[in-house]
Amino acid sequence: MKIRSVVAASCAAGLSGAVGLAALPAPPAQAFGTYTNLFGQHAEHEMITRTLGRDASDGRGFAISRFQPATLDKLAGATGSLGAVGAPDNPVDSSSIPVVGLGPAAKHCDDADYLAVAGYPRSRAQADKALDSCIHLYALQLDRAVVAAGKLVDSHNQLDVRQTDIRGCVFGWKPRPRQPARCEVLNGLGRALHLAEDFWSHSNWGDEAGAGAISTTNPPGLARTTVPDFFHFPNTAHYKIPLNLSTGCDDSVPLHGPSRCRGRVGHSVLAKDNGTIDPNSGIASDPTTYVRSSVGTNFQRAVTGARKQARWTWRDLAQQIKKEYGQMRGAKIVRAIVKDAPWSGCKRVGGSSRKALKAPAASSRGVRETKVQLVNRTGVNLRCQLALLDTGEWNTGVATTIAPGGSAHWQSVSILGTGTAGSVVFRFAGGPGKISWTNPLFGSNVSQCEVPKPFVCRQTGGSGHKATVRMEIVRG
């Protein structure tokens, strides 16, 4: 498939020269934190990226598709997991040599430092070249996501369920074409988000200088609030880099970082990395570690800009997917990316079972099985809002809609050492109705049907290890 953006094309032609490990004088610093309570970090990347789990605009007035909880955990990270956005901060991400694997510098938008004073050891052209490497890598990662996305839905608009399973994703520096395509989409998106969010922390794009004279320890701040033109995707136009834009020279490596950055604007000077971020409101507080963070509202500025950038990046990627594959197929692909269970027509699928999001096997058998048959005599459509599975796995899934006079069935079965239990919420006139069932390994079966007035639910069956329960919802 063709490469869609000019910057990605140039990067694909010369990636090793632009951002290869061989060109690294030192591994780059981490910017916004990925870990919790380590080196002063508070999982800042995760907290920023979680803006994609909320209904929001991308800042241009366009709504963005919201990531559902389990998928967002894979993208943003969660307790015990770096997620796709945190993968670049794995010390062995791009190299088996610890710490070196944090490189190349473009992964974090490092080393594009410049100060417009006589005798500064780096030219504007050298700084631009370093920043170009970051921009090129950003586009390349998003192109990677667009290509992988095409495998989720074929040219006949049929979902490939096998390509949607993200339970075992490995978010590696190199593509893994044998893992499900949705893992590769999240990996490309997460890596693009990481470096773009880092840009707001590592650079003076959105911050303000401290009091006193401008110098290498107090570089100017551009105080911008808009997403940079060079972080548009796809970027097919020439972009202008402001004269005074700078990202920090990585001086974080104890042995040789300070010496290579002597006389330059360092990461330790510009960084606005660490502090507490509310993932819902985006309110940033208690900046630590770096002086620049505590100048004015610089930490909040960096967080606000990075959150806007995250929404912008996801919107651009979703739009490009629709452009590449057509609106109908593209929209189905985007839904497959953000939904926890793309194979289900229910609005949401979840539950505490470790296999709650696994696509129905259709041929699974367990020591406990429950089949639910639902007949709709309400005169209105029953639409599935929520399907939860707390033990067991789905054998057949829940119908998206049950038309008036129609019927549908679904089944869950036990897995090793468990029974099976779950519930489904349908929405129809009068409010939601809930159907639940429990077929435990030990004890009695329980099934319930709760519906709003004026409807009533008639129930038969439901006993035995291989249970079938029939429910009929009618007007009372």
C-alpha cells in the first residue's frame, strides 16, 4: 500500500539515517512519566492519553470516537502495564541493551535545542534536522496504524474477528505482522501519541520563560496553545519551524549526558515532566523535579496542550482511515478500533471474566452452560446496551436488536474451575430491562428478568448443568 504522507515517505526512505540508533550519542530522556511512584513519575502519559476515553472535541469542533475502557487500558496503560503509549519508555524497547533501548532521540522529540545567541554550539539548521526526525517518525507511526487498520475490515465490509483480539498485544519497536492487526494499530497510534505528548513537555512551544535574562538555563518560551502545523497528519505541506523553538538536549544520562550538553539548552532546563494529573478534568498540580514546571502555569500548559494534541492525533488518524478505505468501511474500522468487543453489536461488552471480551467460539463446551432465549412481545425494538460476563465465556453472542415479534438467543459456558454467569441490558420504551443468569459450579441456578412498567416478563426453564431459560417480555 502507498505511503500516504510526504514526511513519512522521506522517513521510510532514510529512517536509519534520520533516527537510527547508530546516530545516537546518548539515549534520550523520558519526558512525561510512564511509571507510577518511580523517579517522581505519576503515569503522566497514561493520564493524558485517557482524554481519549471521554466524549470530547479535537479542538476544531469535530467530535472524536471515544475509546472504551479495556481498549483504552491497552492504549494508555494501566496498573502493571505500560500500554502502547508507554512502550517507548521501556528501557529495552528498541535495543536489548538497557537504557539504550529508550532511543532513538526522535521517539521523545529530544535534541532539537537552539538558542539565538552568538556562539551557541548548535545552528538552527541542526536543531531543525533533529526536530524533522521526530516529525517524520510521528507520521511513520501513524502510517503504520493506517496500513494495519485495513486488515480489520475487508473490502466487502466484513469484520475479521481474529484481527481484533488485543488480549495478548506486544507493543514493540519493530512491527509484528503476525499479531492481530488491532494491536499494530494501537502500537502505531500509541507511539505517535508518546512523542507528540513529549514535545509539549520537552519543548518551549507552550511554556513561558522564568524571570531574568534569557540564557541556556532560561530559554525563551513561545507560550503557544495551538497544535503545531508539523503535527498534522498527513502532513503534505511545508511547515515553518519558529526561530526560537527548542527541545532539550538530553543531559539525563549521568556518565556522558551533562558533558555532551555543556553550553546547550538541556532537557533538565526545559522539561515539564512530573506532577499529578486528573485524567477526567485534565487539571495538573504539584509539579516536581524540574524548575521550568513551576514557572507560572507551565506544567498545566504542557498537560493541556498534550491532551489537545492527543485528541487531534486520534481525530487525524480516524479521518485518514476513512479517506484511505472509504467512509463506510473506514467508519466500521474506527468502531473496531475503539470498541472493547468489536464482534458484538451491543453498545458495550465487559465483565470480570478473563474471557469476557473474547469473541464467541460457537463450539465451546463447558461443565456448566446456560442458553437464554428471549422473545419480544413488546411492540418495540429491544436494543442491546450492555452485555456482561462475570464467569465463563460466550459461546454465542447477544443480538444487537430484537424486533417486535422476534426472538433471539445467546449462550455462555463455563471455563476451567468456574461456572458461568452474566447479564444483558436492553433499552426499549419505558427504560432499560435487565436479564441475568447464574449457573455455578456448586449450588443452584438463578435467572432473573427485570423490566419497566407496563411490561412484564414470563420465564420458564433454567435448571440443570446444561440449562436453557426462556423469557418472554410482553405488555402487562
